[in-house]
Amino acid sequence: MPTTSIVVRKRVAGLFLLTVGAFFFLIGRLAWLQLIKGEELRRRALEARMRDVPVEARRGAICDRQGRELAVSVSVESCYALPPQVKQPRETAARLAPLLKMDEARLEALLKQQQAFVWLKRKLEPEVTREIKALRLPGIGFVEESRRFYPQHTLAAHVLGYVGIDNQGLGGVEYALEKELQGVPGRIVIEHDALGRAVPDALHRYIPAQQGHDVWLTIDQSVQYFVERELDKIVATYQPRYAVIIVMDPRTGEILGMGSRPTFDPAQYQEVASEVRDRNPAVWYNYEPGSTFKIVTLAAALEERVVNENSRFFDPGYIKVADRWIRCWYDGGHGSQTLAEVVQNSCNPGFIQIALDLGRERFYKYVRAFGFGHPTGAGLPGEAAGLLIPEEKATNLNVATMAIGQSIAVTPLQLLTAVAAVANGGVLVRPQIVKAVRTSDGRILRESRAEAVRQVISRETARQVTALLESVIVKGTGRNAFLETYRAAGKTGTAQVVGPGGGYVQGKYVSSFVGFAPVQDPRVAILVMVAEPQGGVYYGSIVAAPAFKAVARDVLRYLGVPEEVGLERPRQVWPPPEVREEVEVPH
């Protein structure tokens, strides 16, 4: 009997100690949860019963240099569902499917998902929103978002770019300045119970979105209209693969107009191929510039005093470099010529001789100084660097062909930037596409200023080159670019297209013209590039020069530049040279 009593007492004591231990464990656990983890658990509990409905920030506007809107955001509503609150998913789907233009089965599946929030359709038309709201369907709600609207449709499409369904920039300035344009999203926070039902007297908190900043471009809408008009004419006449026109202020590097073909409507970007909407030929397309590149060869030779205005040349119709015979475009050659005549006639042997006298080292010095081989840094996405043979690998033959715009690939913007350096007195200026970034109330956050990269040639050399280029329009191959009331300088170019595997593609050419005006105080530098024109006419003097004339004339008048009278007129328009066709003579 005593033994049993001791055993019972031991068991009671053990049970007591176990109970005391469990009690202190629970006290400790409670203290841990309340004092140490309490704040974190309260936060997690709040998150578990709170539902966020996103509120999209209104995207900033994109305007031209005068403040005229080129891209704006308009308010629209997007439809969402809270599946736990949808009482009859099948019936709800049947009523919504025709309005949302969605498959009924897919819509029903969305409404049955085990989620607190699902999008049904984003950015609806106002009349659709009104019809759905009138149905008063449980669990179906709306949130205000914004949709991008482009008032001028295709105007400057590649410059502006486009935005996706989530209002994110996907191309052009919309992509490049996403951080400035997008703003800060807001949200609506609503308290729900475990089943997703709204709680009476629940917490509702609205965190407003912050609107994005406005971006003012250097583009002028009126100048852009002139550019687009001439591009449409080029397309209608020649049906090219690509066509580009860029207008720049050579003093500041500001791009006043930039257009290309093919084009698209940014509001309907899904309707065109990605190759069209994502590639801006003005900054992406690499091409052999042909004779327009002779401006660089000429400027380098004059700066290094390899030639002067009294230099003379003889063109027999060809020149031999290494083991290669390079012909002049003019059958039989131009004979004895002055430097001015070499430039006016765009004589290949003459320019090759100039480059060979200049030498590889000095030639490359100026090619790089004018910015070739590197992106211009204009701020547009997808900009190419061009293609330049490494100097250490370049032969005399490479120098000879580069001197006339072959064996080197440039982008349209690169070439225009280089020519603008001649126009402004020898200073390479970085191109600008963004003029300012402003808040929605007009406060300037950032403003672009002219950025001189380097002095490439002297002011005197620039003056000499300009005078020779003016003679091209008055007396040479650029006569079709003559402006009746403004002195202009420029150069034509006609180059063959390089095939994907190397070598030239038979019958495909790039026609171009680049120039500036007025000569005495250049206000605009303009490049016209037409890739692979159809119809048998492909000379830059015929295809591109007239477009330069039309754009330059209208832009200068629009800018209020005083006109001149009594200018020396060309004796005649430049006729295309006869095409020499080689045929096999039967024996």
C-alpha cells in the first residue's frame, strides 16, 4: 500500500511539472508572438484581408517644340472581377461575353478562378463600360486607367514610338524616356473577409497615382508635316524599301523633323509587323553612302592642305588601285579638271586620288572625328554604329573605295550630323531629339542644350567646302536641288546595295542627297535617303534632290528666313547619265 502511494505521488508531481512547463512555454510563446513577432504578424494579417485594385498613373504627354501635343493619355475604364463575389459565374459570363467580345467558356473560367482579383478586359470603349455597369453584376468592377492617343496618327511615328497594354513604352521616345513619362502608379486598398466578401465599415484607402512628366521634343510639327508630305510623294513615285528625311538645325544639333517609310499608327501598332514599328531607318539602317561621303574626303584633304582651290586633276575614266580598276560613273572620263569641277562632277578617280594623297592614317583621323563608327548619342533606341573597317586592316584599296562612299556603312543620322559640322563652321554637335522635360504644371525639370563634341575642321576649311558644295547645286550634279530664293550647298549620292552575303546586288541602289541652307548662315541641314527605288530611276540627283529642294524651301520660309533675289540659276536641270549596259557579243 505505501508503495502505491509513492507511485501516485510521483505521477502527480510529474504531471504538475509537465503542466507548469507547458504553462511557461505557452507564456513564452505568447510573449514571443505579441512582443517580438507582433508587428510582423499584424502586417501579414492586414495584407491577408486587404485587396489591392491598381490605379494606373496617367502617362505624361509628348509635345513638339512649340508645346503642341503629339502623344497624350485619355481616361478609359478597365473591367475586373472579384471571383469570390461572383454568385453565378456561368450566367455572368453569358451576359458579359458579347459585350467584352470574349469567348464565353474562357470568361467563365476566369470568373471561377481561386483568386481575389482578375482582369477581364483592359481599356474598354466608353459605350461598352456603360452597358456593363447597367447590368449591375455582383463581383464585377471597374478601375480608371488611361490609353495612349496620338492626335496626328502616323506623324513622326518612329520618333514617338508606342506603348503596350500596361502603358509601358515599347519604342521610340516612349521607350527611351519611360522613367520620365510613366509616373507613379496608385492603388485602392479594400478590406475583405476570408471568403473575399466586403466587410461592413471596412477599411478603404485610396493612394492616388502621380502623373508622369511631359516631354517636349525638338521636333517641330509643321516641319514634320513638310517631311511627311515629301516622303509620301517619294513612296507614291518610287515604292522604295525605305525612305528617310531628317531636318536638323546645324547650330544646335536639334532635330526639327525626322520621318521614314514604311510607317505606322502608334495607336494601332499591333496591325503592322514588328520590323516596321521597331526599326527606325533614320538611326538603324546601315548603308553605303556613295558620293555624299565625298564631303568627308574633301574636308579632310583641304584641312590637311593636301589639295587647294588651284589643284588640278585628270580623269581618263578610270583609276587603278592595287589590282583593281575603278571606273568613273561618266563613260570616257571628265578629262582635265579643277578641284571645283571634280566636286561638281562627283568624279570618282579625282576623289580617289585625293584620298590616296591624304593617306590612310590622316583619312581615318577625319572619318572618326566626323563621328563615323560610333552612334551619335541622339537618345533614340536602336541606333546603329555603322560599319567601319579597322584602320590596321585597311588597305590602299579600302581607302580608295571609302573615299567615294563604298566599303563603309553609315546611318542617315550619322551622315547628316557630319555634314552639319561643315555647315556650322567645323564643329561636330551631338544631335538632340528631346528639348525639355516638364512637370504637368509646366515647371522645367531638365532642358537640353547644344553639346559640341569636337572641332573637326577649321572655320576656313568649312567655308571652302561650303563654297564647293554650293557649286554642286549651281553647276554640278545637284542642280535639281536649287532653291530659287536661298543659296544652298549639298551633294548627291547614288550607291549600290550590299547583299547579305557580301557583294553588290544587281539593280538595287540607294539614292540620297544631303545639304544645308542658306549658305551664308545655315539654319537647316537636310538629308534625303531613298533605299531601293523602283521604276528604273535611281540617281540621287533625280530621286532625292527634288525632295531636298521642297523641304528646304518650305522650312526656311516657315522659319522666317529672309529670301534672296537674283541668285545665279543653273543652266539646266541635271539629266541622268546614260546607263551603260554590257551585252555579250556572239562570236
